[in-house]
Amino acid sequence: RLHVALALRLDSALNELRAIIETAPVGIVSLDQLGRIATINPAAERILDCGGRQATGRLLIELARSPELDALVETAREAGRRADAELTFQSASGSRTARCALVPITSGSAASLLVMEDLTELRRLEAMRTDFVANVSHELRTPITTIRGYAETLSDGFELEPAAERFIDVIHRSSIRLGAIIDDLLLLSSLEDHDALRRNGTTRFALRAAAADAVEHHAVAARAKLIDVESHLDSDAAIMGDLSLVSHAVGNLLSNAIKYSPEKTTISIRVRREGPEAVVEVADQGPGIPEQHRDRLFERFYRADKARSRDSGGTGLGLSIVKHVALVHRGHAEVESTVGAGSTFRLRFPAADAAVAPA
């Protein structure tokens, strides 16, 4: 009786597990020691476009025909640990994008387990949003440029009443700010296409070059507030990427530090090498950022101090641009802050293999 009860419970558990795998929204594939498919669920068949074909017992590369997926399997086997990648699979019915995780299994008949999350629709919607923002921004540029031009003409070419002069000045400043927002939106749209950097090409440069360019560009704004910018740029840390983009990101950090720092304070900008990373950081003596705002600082249009941010003329997109510049360079942005004691923003990039000769 005990054996019968255990067999029934085991059979029930197997049926339950089989039902879960069959109805799971993510693709699940188990592979044996030779890389042949032992189990595959319907979601995985849809991603790999192998519905109607016999999959069990065949090599994964026969169905997927993806060298990148085959390399992912080999990487996980050789390293003996989980490997992740976002891959695109081409088939007669079109392409599908999936986030793939390959996990080696140390016990049981299967050698590894492949889990795939279908991102095709998500990536399509992201592309639509990016195209929409880019198209609308392009269309808005012409009328805003026209408004700005007419405002400048009225201000410079006509004798106006003081009230009219104030109105024209408001129109002019607002058109400049709208133009800055559009420029930032266009830049963000280009950064969201992570292949753009690869298409445009990359160069090897010293990170201190980007930092020095940012310091030079914002020197006038710093002097206007009697702020001392201390530069520690003697490191030879180098990265691969786009110098102008990295300079723009560092410039955004330095611009924010100047805007939010009190007069006659000090801002420090430093470049250094930390293990496999090249790091640039900007530290200020400003009011600091409350903890509840830090996780959202790099979101579009998010402002920790809304009134002050708008008064300073910011677009609300500067830190989002910083984050995306870091991402396209396979790095990331981070912040440390203490209320009343200032903030430190860092950009971390994968360092180039060798040091760059001093400039």
C-alpha cells in the first residue's frame, strides 16, 4: 500500500509539473550532455519557430540555427554557471527576440536547462515609442526655431513698451528651453538604439579627455558662482567608445553640480582606474538628495526638487542621458548622497586593456 501511495503521489506531482511546463509563458528547454533536446514546451517552440517539427532528440543548433545561442550553451558548460544573453532568432515567419538564460544542472538526466523570455512585442513597442519621440521632436524643431527667431527680431529690431519687452523675453527664453528639451529627446532616442554606437564606430581614448572637455565647457558657469572646480585627471584609464557622448554625460553631471551647489563652494572631478573599470566621478557640496529620490533620479523628467529644477532652466533629461550613455558603453551610473553634505555621481565603464600614453 505504501508503494502504491508513493507511486500515485509521484505520478500526481509529475503530472502537475508537466502541466506547469506546458502552460508556462516562458520557453523551457532541457538539454542532455550532447546538447540534444530532451524536453521542450510550446512557448519555446513558438520562440524557435519549430512548431510541427520533431524537436525531441535533435541538437539545439539544428532548430535555433543561432551561433550566439550555441556559444551561450558552451559558455555555461565551460564556466559551470548560469549564462545570460538577449538573442534574436531568424525564421521564415520573421524574427523573434528573447532573453535567454542557460543553467547547468549537476544532477539528473538533463545537462542544462534553457529558459527563454519572449521580448519580441516589448522590443517592437519600444521601437515604436522611440520612433514616435524622434519624429515628433523633428517636427517640433521648425516651429520652435521660427518662434525663437521672431522673438529675437522683435526684441532687437523694434522699440517696444516695457511690458511687451518682458513678454517677448519670456517667449524667447521658453523657446530656448523647448529647443533644449527637443535636442535632449532626440539624443535619448538615438541612445536607446544600442547598436547605434557600434554602427558609428568606437575609438579608444583616455577618460580624462572627456572630463577635461567638460571642465573647460562649464568653466564660465562655475566662475559665475565663484565655485572652485578641483580636477584630478592624472589617471591614464582608457575606454572604448564615443568621446563626444562621454564628454556630454560628464558635462551633464558637472552642470548639475554647479546648478545645485551654493556659491563659493568646491566641486571635485576625478578620473581613476578601479580593477577592470575606468571611473569618473563628480562630487559637490550641495544640499544632497533625500534617499526616497535616489532610485528614480535617472528617470526621464524626474526632479527631486521640481521648483528649483525648472527655475534653473533644466530639461529634466540630463541624468537620463547620463544613464543611457553609460549603458551604450556597457557601463552604469550611480549616486551617493548625504542630505546637507553634498552628492557624488559616478560613471563606470569597462576599461580598455592597456593604458593610454599621457597627453
